[in-house]
Amino acid sequence: MKNITLSVILLTISLYGLPQRIIPEGNMSVDECNPYQIKPKHKWFPLGTLPVTTGWKISSIHSDEFTTLDPSKWEILDSNCHEMSPKAYFKNSRDNIRVENGLLILQMKREPTSFFCENNYYDYSSGAMKAKTSFRYGYVEIQTYLPYESAFNPCFWMVGDRWTNPVIYDEYDEIDVFERSLREPEKSNLLEHNIHHNLNINNSSSLMNSYIYRTSPLGLTTTYAVEWLPEEIHFYINGYLTCSARYTQEISWTDETSEYACQDFDNALGQRFIVSLSGNKLLNDLSNFSETMKVDYIRAYKLEKGFDYEFYPESFNPSDRDLFKVHQSIRLGGEDHTAVVNPGNNMTLWATDSIIMEKGFTVNRDALLTIRVIKTQPSVFINSTHGGSIE
């Protein structure tokens, strides 16, 4: 292969898909292979917004713009208590969960009488809902306003099809796209991105990533996202990568800068989205109950399967729909071929085996091209099981 021509070093190449890290990070300490206690990392909160990169196609059956509260897509939790909401139970009431003016609203409420659930009394109620259709592999984003009240814990998370309440932890999978810390809710700028798999003592996989941002996300409308692929998970805020996890079967492996879960998450089942507003230990009658969690949309995306052979276009044309499919391999540039990424483009190319850039391949200034070589399964692709359909 001949040399690559680059006019600016903005090209990111990553074996098995690890994207470019954009947000500055600090140190992370890991305690054994089940790192429940993570020293928080300090990062800048990304206030700008990057659009979803090329290749992802929206899956309509997993997405919602919240023009109404669709009973075919969502189950509203009712008379439900959960350990992640120690001071409030979830109630199916318009006071707690509703759609208004194209927004999903979740609101905390002081109840006139206590509610007894699983040996506890609750004086407050809130809203939560779970998707009726499971989702396995892809890119999921939520745009939401987080209430400016530290006693509330907004959360967007995903639980496996085996999820029960109470939880059977040896059959449990979970991805927390974002979650406020229950342990330290007084820290308004502390957020977590977590994955959990088979949470029993002898066979567990858990990676809990805590971040202290220099700007509090409370009181802001922000887009949070997760990219879940067969051998990796990546978390994003406003389109910027904040956290990554890869999988390993090596139980004894540990490192103070680990970004590895301790067991393969690949056999996790399809996940169901949950949107919830919990009450943490700070909740009391003086809390600001007028503050609500407001969700603009939830959008889920899948990739498109490409050719089972090398895709070698004569020219690099962003309007070519085949360009951003997941091919076995891609070749760009070379004799009698042109491949120029023009200024202003921010795109991703996908393959399962290789992406080859020959002489003449050029990325112009103010352009960003990310190269992703990933492992796939049928559920990664649109129109497959858990795949949905293209809009």
C-alpha cells in the first residue's frame, strides 16, 4: 500500500472501532475486576453539539419524538419501587408523567398519604416508563433537560429482556446512558456511565465510570448517547466521546487506567429503554417540585449492511449511499481513483476487515474522517432482529 496523503492530521484510525477521544480526561482507579468504586475523572462538559455521524440510519420502532405518549411503545411504571429511587416510587399519573407541547415531562410530587412498597414507606411519587420493544446493538440518543434540583436523579438506562423487579442479579444486564450519582447527589456536576452484566459474585462484569464535569449538566438541555457494538460500548455527550469500554475474558486483568469490562458483554440480550426521574436521599418537602425532566426525543439508529467483498469506488462521493455502509473492506484512492474529503465534512467509514487508503487519498483542512473496523452481528443492521426499519 502506498503512502496516505493528509493535509491536516484529523484522521482517526482505530482497530475494532475505538473512536477518537475528544474530551480531556483525568485518572481512573480500578479496584479489582468488579470496580464498583471508581475515582471520578474530571472532564470539560461539552456544550457544543456534533451531529450523529454517517452510517447510522434511524430505527423508527425504537424512536419517539413525543408528539403523544404512545402506549404501543411504552409501559408506564405504576406502584413501582426500585432501589435506584430510595425516596420516591413510580406512579402512572398525569401529575408524574405526560406529554406536553412535544415534550415528555417527568415530575416529582409530594403525596398526601404514604405509599407502602417492599417494606418501605414513600412520601413522594415520580414518573418512569420502559420500552415495550427490545433493542440490541446500535446508537441511541436522548435529548433532555435535566431539572435544576439536586434531590432529583434523572436517568436514561437500558435493561435486558431478563429484567425483573425485584432483580435476579445473575440474569441481569444494564447499560446506563447517563445517571446522576445516588451516592453523592449533592455533587451536581457528577455523572455516571455504567455497564452491568450477570451481577453475581462469581461471574460478574461491571464498569462504573464517574465523571466530575467542570460545568454542571443540571438546568441544561443536553444530548446523551451510547454506541453499543458486539465488542465495545462508547458513551457520548452532545456528540463528543466521553467514555469507552471494551470486553475481556481475563478476570485477573486490571489497570489503573482500565477501560475494560471484566467479562464479555457480547451475550447480553436485547435491552429495553427506561426513562426515569428518581428521588435521592436529599429529597424533602422544601425541594423544588416545579423542576421537571423534559425529553425532546429518543432516537435509535442501526447500521446498513454493505458488500461481502471490497468496495472500491472510483471517487469519494458523500452522496453515494453505499459509501457509508458496513462493507467487508473499503479501498480509497489509488491509480485512476480520486478520494478527497472536502472541508466541513465530518464522516465515518465502516468495514469488518480493513479500510485501505492509497496514494491520493486526501483529507482537507477543517474536515474530520473517522475509520471504523468493527465486529458485527445481524442485530447491528437495520431491518434485522431488533433492527427496526429505516425512516
